[in-house]
Amino acid sequence: MIKHHKTGTDALLLNEFVRLSSRDEVLDIGCGEGYIMSRQLHCRLFLSVDVNPAYLSLWKKRLPLPSHYYFMIADGRVLPRILRKKFSVIVCNPPYYRIGEGRLSPYYSRALARHEVSLKLEDVFRISASLLQKDSRLYLIHIPSRLQEILVTAEKHGFYVDEIHPVKTGPDKSDYVDLVLLSFRNKPSHTGIYCTFHVSNDNNECFF
């Protein structure tokens, strides 16, 4: 059980970035505390999945939710085998670091969230290719040092960049990009690099 948890900046950013309609059927892979689902209550269906059972205590705090909103404890890699439907949108805030990059936390929950202990970048696109409907969207947040790998992996699995947004968490004058928000479609799309997100370090507010 996770007793103390603060919603991360990456979850806040991803929630602001996704554009969901009342017609969308959404799958959130690696949902963590379920923050995005709890803020997007207008969709036709929303399934949030995480491999870590420690989040159950946080999910209970999100209740009640609409009857067509669900949580599931499962390894994301098996979803194509156990789910019998496809989705119009997939959202994913995956682990950013490969095993061997940086310090692997001795705490299981933190290690799962930060390092590719379970879900790898390749898995995200493989799962999405299997579970997305035709002409559908994948929203992703990641670190800029892996952007080239992300684009190559996306192309390998039949995804085309729709939007790329660099994210800065420092002052406006800083040139350092901390994160990258991306959206993909599984059909050819126009690539747009739009305005940079900025985040106030004091209160985690997202703005353009």
C-alpha cells in the first residue's frame, strides 16, 4: 500500500495534453494512481491498468467513478492477449530509463515507475499497435534523450507523429528541455512542433 503520494508533474502534463471526447474509449497503460482517468470523466469508456497492486489503496480514493470506468491490475505486456476490444485512444506515462541507466531504486514501486523493470518502450508501441482501432491516437510522455529511439520505434510499429511538445520545468529563458509530450496516429499524419510547455516548480501548474 502507498500511504503518501504526490501526483507527479508528468501526470499533470499528460492530462493537460490529451484531448478526449465523449465518444472515446480510452486505455491508460501504467496509470499509477489513476489521476488522468479521474480528471477525464466524459469518455464513453475508460480502462486504467497498472502492474503495481500497491496502487489499489489510491484507486479506492478515486471512487465513485462512472460505471463505465474501470481499474485493472495487470502486466501491460499481456493486454493484447486478455482484452477482447480495441480502443480509440491509448495514454501512457511509461518508465523513462533502461535498466542500467541511473540508480535503480530499492523500493519496488519507485523502480517500476522509473525503470523498465516490466514495461519497455518497445512494449508500449507493440501493445498500442494491437489494441488501437484504425485511425486512432496514442499519447505519450517521455524524456528527450530517448526521442530518436521513440520515433524509430513508433515507425517500426506503424505509428506516425501527430504532435511533439518539448516541456521545460525551469524559467522561460532556460533552454533545457526536461520532458517531451508526443501524440501519434496509426495512419500518416502531419507532424507539428508546437509551443513549449512550461511548469512552475512552486505549485506544479502547467501553462503555455
